[in-house]
Amino acid sequence: MEKAYSKGLLLDRLPKISAILSFVFITMALVVIEQHSPATGYELSLYDSLPAATWIFLVAAIVLGTGTIVSAAFSEKKNNYW
């Protein structure tokens, strides 16, 4: 009984944890962009001008956010995550 309750509690908290992690990843991407030296002239490619960590954090945030929305849309419980 205890295990089933804790599993249900974890599944209820999973969208919240995912949203918090998405926010942390976006914040980390902004920190990396802030610490990176600004462009001194015209940049030919935005992808080459920013470090790989920026793109990793942004892609992780997008994947977690999309997962949160899709899981909320198909969830049997009604919630306002999407």
C-alpha cells in the first residue's frame, strides 16, 4: 500500500518537477549566453557564435516542456498544465 501511494504521489509531482527543470535549463542557457563574449560585428551563424552548452540547455528545456504538455493533454486526471 505504501509503495502504491508513493508511486501515485511521484506521478502527480512529475509535471511540476519537469516544469521546474525546464525553467532551470532556460536559466542556465541564459547564464551561458551572458557569460559568453558578445558579438563585435555581424555574425554569420547564430549556431556557431554560441557555445554548445546553450543549445543543450535549450533543447532539454523544449523537450521537457513538450513532454509536460503532451502528458497533461493525455492524462486521465484533469489538470491545468496545458
